[in-house]
Amino acid sequence: MSDNWVLAAAFGVVAGLANVVGGWLAVGRQGWDRVRQSYFVAAGAGFMLAAVFLRMVPESYRLAAAHGGAPLAVGTLILVGYLIVHAAEHVLVGHFHFGEETHHEHWVEPVVGTTALIGLLLHTLLDGVSIGSGFLIRPSLGILISIAILLHKVPEGFTVGSIMVAAGRSRREAIMSATWLGIATVVGVLTISLWSGLVVYALPLSAGAALYVAASDLIPAVNEAKGIGMALGVFGGVLLFYVTESILGSLGL
């Protein structure tokens, strides 16, 4: 197990708790309005896109070269990671799409809540694998990936909690569903930390999964908003990535 597994697990727990917070916000009396959710989504999309293209993908090719792997294999794994999340959201779950606003009249069958949870469990498991893979390589990469994932964790928990409530489930079940997402994140971190030799495959897979979340889930949700506020949020997320990386570099991480 990597020496950084404790740090990776700690960041995984924080990310998982963000899922739970999202679930609480979905069922709370005050709720969490669409505008605040959208700003988190926009910033998360920008930060995650930067993390994928500037760090996760280049690092995947570097690792492959160091282990004698072919560049084509890396590209294939990135594509497979992308398609895994696509399948989870549109094949296993059918019409579920992360980031989509939930309406009670659309989500009335209890089975819908169950299938949505299954799809998001796979999604969050890969979130954890992404975090753990980053820390296996170096702490700075793990922290950057963790921040990218953390920015969409609250909306993610909010989404599954909203779906559960709209599907007729109780408030307790809605919160427990968000909690399971958090647990799956930690499991993903610990799994890749235990089998660290798989990081050469896990990093490009998780890069593809993260790319899907950012480009196919979060960006379309941002594009639905009127005005330039959400678009600026995406650029703000990218800027936050560069600022964070600069700070981590100055700290020697």
C-alpha cells in the first residue's frame, strides 16, 4: 500500500461527506436552490476539465511509457472510462442524467430511485479510484483531483436525494442514498490504494470517467442557464485549478 494512503483516505472521506451534505440539503426544509447548485457545478466542470487535460491524461501517458505500455492502450482506457459512466447513466439507468433537474411528476416509481442510485454508485466508486490514483503518483496530483471531485460532490448528493424524495422514498432513505455514495467513494480510494500496481490502468480509466462527468454531465447543465454567470463560473474553475497548482508547487508537493 502506498505511503500516501492515509492522506488519500482522508480526502476520500471529505469527498464522501460532501455527498452526505448534498443529501441533507435535498431533504432539508430550506433546501438548496438551483442557482447555488449551478455555481458549484460550473466551477467543478472547469476545474475538472483542467485536471483531466493538464494532469490526469499526461500522467497516464507518462506512466504507460515508464511501464512499457503503448500510447494506444492509454487512449483506449480513457475511452473505456468515458463509456463506463455513459453506460451507467444511459443503459443501466435509462433516462437518468446527472445534473438534470428533478421533478416529482417525472419520478414516481420507487425503482427509479434504485436504478439512479446504482448508476451513481459506480460513478462515485470511480471518483474514489481517481483520488487514490492521484495520491499513488504524488500528493499534489491527488489534491488537485480531490478538489475537482469535491466541487461536484454536493450537487451529486443533492441529485440522488432529490430523486429519492421524488420517487416516494422517505427523507431517511434519501439521506442514506447520499451516504452510500460517500461510502462508495472511500471504497474506491482504499481499493486502488491496496492494489497500487493497478494505477497504470486505473488513472486513465478514471480520467475518462472524469471527462464524461465534466463534459457530458456538468457542462450541458451549465449551458442551460441563462446569462454569462454560469459560463464565467467554468472559467473561474479553470483559474482555481491554476491557482491551486501554483500553491501546491510553492509548497513543494
